Amino acid sequence: MQGVFFRASTRAQAQQLGLRGLARNLADGRVEVVAVGDADSLDALERWLHEGSPRARVDRVLREEATGHAVGEGFSIA
């Protein structure tokens, strides 16, 4: 996933859904999103990620349960 303002748009969507976590660029150009919250909100974020922000190009979304990620309060971008 990558595109103009993708991480910032993801943060805005996650905050609207009441999720905590982060969105960050990976070295290979992909964006990693780690989100914590209730199942319905996580499902809604996943649906949104398939489309992304208006000018983003989303090739695929891979969802997996993650353990060991420490997320603070709110939703950050890196």
C-alpha cells in the first residue's frame, strides 16, 4: 500500500473508529498498519484500507493477528 497522505488518512480513519495503533512505511515501500480495538472497528478499518485515501494505490491488504506490538494511546504515524 502506498500513496499520497496514506498514513495520515489511515490515522484519521482509525481515530474516527476509536482505534489505537500506528501506520508506518517499511523499507520495501509498503505501509504497515497495526491497530488495536474492538472487532467491529477493526473490520471497518480493514474495509477502508482496501480502498485507502482518494489518491492512494492499494495493491493488497493482508490481515493477521499480531502479538508483541506495543501501542500507546492514540494512533501515530512514522
